Amino acid sequence: MTSKELLYVEDALGHEKYFNTQCSETISRIQDNELRAFAQEIQRQHQQIFSDFYSLL
């Protein structure tokens, strides 16, 4: 992996970590169960993307 590719992966990991944190904070404030479940699915997807990028390392 080139240094430029590694920087891209590191940047992507940072973005996905941020999205995951934002989802967690939002989920804790949502009272509607259906909307909370939707936000939890989005968080799960971002966690999967993070794991996929991390596995490249």
C-alpha cells in the first residue's frame, strides 16, 4: 500500500469514527422507537465500513 493510499484509509477511518460518534449521540436523544431503530441501522452500517477499512491495514 502506498503512503497516499494509507493516508486515504486513515482519513476514511477518522470520518467513520466521527459518524459513529454522531450516531451514538443522536440515538441517545431519539424517543421515537422506529426512528431510533433507523438511526441504529445507520450506525451499524458506519461501524461495518470502519471495520472494512480497518481490515485493509
